[in-house]
Amino acid sequence: FLKSLVLSRTILYLGYSFTDDYLNEIRSDVISMRSGSRTKIAAYALINGKSEAEKAYFRDHEGIILLTWDEKAHGYGVLDRYLESLLCMTQVSAALSWAKVVLFDFGLETP
């Protein structure tokens, strides 16, 4: 299910570190399946502290556009501004009104 979702939709990663082996395996399979596709960008990620070299690598080899910022200079409020801009530029609420939302619990405890 998850592989077909990643293959057929544009994904927005929020704060994901790209270190989860299971999700990385799925992403690798999807990249292989899309190798002949004209669509090279498969996802976007809002993630802090990535260098220009990391951004270029993810764009060119993973099909992911990293939307990043320097958290030391700008703090973490940038994430809110990115999300607000996305909401203003898209019809997210209309798009999500029919969508099913899948939540994953990776065993993280919440306070």
C-alpha cells in the first residue's frame, strides 16, 4: 500500500531525517520504478540545516526538493511560514476534503 501511494502521489515530508531503513527501501524501489519517467520530482521535504550539496544530491538522485533553512539564523518558525505559504498557494483544504489520511506510529512516546 505505502509503495503504491509513494509511487502515485507527490509526497511532502515534514521533518523527516531520511534515516528510516524501511521508508528508504520503499523510496529506492519507487526511484527504480520511475527510472524511465519524465517526472523526476517525486517529493518535497521541509527539513532544516541542509547544505547546497545535499539539496543538489536529493534533487538529482532522489527526486526530492529540499526546502531548507538555517535554524541557527532563522529558528524553527520558518516551518510555520513554509506551511502557511503552501496553504495560500494551493487548495490544500479542498484537496484533503476527500483524502484519507494515513498516520504511522513509529514507537515514539509523546509527553
